[in-house]
Amino acid sequence: MTLKARVEAAQWVVTCQTEETPRGFMCSIGLEHPNVEGGRFAHRFKHASTYVSESDAMLAGLREGLMWIGLKTSKTIAV
């Protein structure tokens, strides 16, 4: 089974999707938010950890994506 999730606000979107691997479950994370030129910035990456349960992978992916958005909106990181 594959779990998918989407969390969005007026200015940003975080999406996650789990996938099963031989070592367990991983989560692919997608982020979108405005960029400085007035367009949209999109970034996709896989969570670094593998989890025994699919729900744990999903929660970790959402947590990572939301932390990334928090760092971007607070201007702590610039990518």
C-alpha cells in the first residue's frame, strides 16, 4: 500500500508519498512555495531514514517537510 498526504496553506504546499523498499518504508517529500522572482519554487527529495511502518515513514516525511517550510519562511535558509 502507498500512503499519500498533502498539507497546504495560502503560500506553500508539502506533499508526501511512501514507498516500500527491501529495508522498510521511505517517504518522498515535495515542497512548493513562492520564490523571490514571484514564481514558484519546487523541491523534491527523499527522507534520509527508512522506517518499519508506513505510517511512521509518512509522519517523519510530513514533519521534515513542514520543518523545511518553517526554515524557509523564517528566512533561516535560502535555497
